[in-house]
Amino acid sequence: MASHLNDRLLWLCLGISLFFAARGIATDLRRVYDLTEIKHVEKEDKMISEGTEDALKIDTLLKLSESTSYDLRAAALRIISERSTKGETRDLLLKDLASKDEERRGQALNAIYFLVSNRALSRTSVCSRLKDPPTFTAIVDCLCNFLEEHNEEVSTTISPILPKTRPLGEKKALGTLNIILQENIPAALEAGVISRWLSKYPFPCALSQPSRRQDVALLMKTWWSDDAVMSSIFSTLSSHPDGTKQLRKYGLMGSMIEENDQDDDGDNDSDVWMVDGDDTAGARPIPGRRPRERTAEEQAIRRRRREAMVLSEGGRPLGSDDIIQLPISD
């Protein structure tokens, strides 16, 4: 009897021990789960409300912008940028940008270039506020003021499109215009980017003798590496119909017929002009040919004949069936 009682007592103690062991293991596992769980804690109490943003002084924001915390720096930068593009602050910024005072203009130019080129601000409303007609007018005014400073050579580069007299600050103004131009080309044209600025710009090819002013747009494509930013501006303007019209109106781009007529006056005597047709035909200089004088009637007929379109899918020689030409009237 005593042995059976001891066995029962042993099994009872063993069961109680296993029960508490299981409870302890379960509690420890829950604790490990809680410690390793990634919780999305809402920091509503740490969020800066709009009212708090407006109450922050500029000195405080400057200190926050120098903080070691990335979030604080980004928030301070965003608040400062949004303030500078609102209300009277924005008006003063654009006014300084168009100022003839070099120091004020330089500071405003640095500020607006930062606002439009900083990637951290590209997703905010800052950039959208700097793509309207008043902004383009201020930038064009700034560029026009730089025209008066093209009086001293600062570069030794020999190029038909890059002037040696370009002021140092003009490059940043060109970069600013290049960034925002494609967002609102009509506003830039209305502000006078061609009529007030480019039409008076001292391109070396336009100032040379004989002048190649009408070749400026063409030279921007062939010599683009000499002035990549200006070439990009011309490319953007020429991609818009109104931009092309104004470039031709102010003599910076010749019509297709006029470009071909220039070939007649030189050593080039090709009758075919074709886009992307360098492997088959094109207006290439042919050495050894001498230009001959033609009467006005012959020139008129020749210009009429040049109004033709060449269509070919490639893979075979060109034939007369590939040339679409209007009948020549006597």
C-alpha cells in the first residue's frame, strides 16, 4: 500500500511540474514574440501641424536644418521652401531675381535654382509654384540683365554657339530655365524667352562675317557638346510649334527651303534632302564642284523642284517611284 501511495504522489508532483513548465514556456514565447514584433506606432503627438509650422521662426528652422536627424532636416527644408514660394516672400524672390543689383540677383538665383533642382522637393508643391508666367518673366528679365555683362572674355573656347563673354552667373540661370521650361513652354514664350532674350543673344555664329544667324538652331544640334544647356533649351523650344514659329520669326532658324538654298550658294549641289538618310542620300558637301550663276527663273524652278518628299523602307535602291513631287508650273 505504501509503495502505491508513493507512486501516486510522484505522478502528481510530475504533472504539476509539467503544468507550470508549459505555462512558463508559453509565457516566454509570448514575450519573445512581443519583443520581436515590428509595431507601426503612430506618432501623432510628434507630427507638426500646419499651425505649428507657421509659428516656427526662421532661426528655429535654420537650427533644425542643421540637425543630425534626417527627418528633422527634411521637415525644416520643406517648411522653408514652401514659405519662400508663397505670398509676399515669393514676390520678393522673383523681384530680386529680376533685379539689376548683382548681389540680390545672385542670391535669388541661388535660391530658385535650389528650389527647382533639389530632388527632395520634387514631390512637393514647391516646384509647381515656380512654373507660372510670373516666374518665367522674372527668369527672362534675369537673363536679359546678363546680356549687358557680355563685355569681357572669360573663356578661350572657340565655338560657333558658346560666346567667350558669358558671365559666370548666367550658367545657373540657364540651368534654372532648362529645368522648368519643358513644363510650360507657352508661358516661357509669352514671357519673351525668344523675342526678348534669344533674339538678342550674342551667338558667335550670328556675330561673324558672313553672319550665320539663321543657322543657330542647326548649329545647336551639331555643336551641342560646346553648350549642352543652351542646346537643350533650343531643343525644347523647337519641339513646340509656337517655339519653332518664333525661332524662325526672329531669324534663329531657317525654313527647310532656305537651308537647302544655302547649299546651292556654296559647294553643295545636292538636290535631295532626306531625314535619317545618311546611308543613301543627303545634303553632303561634294568637293571639287564650283557654284555657277543661275538666272532668277532657273533658281525659281530649282527651288520648286526641291520641294519633294522621299519615302523608302530601305533594303533596296531608291527609284523614281519613291519620290513624291508636285508638278512644276511654267
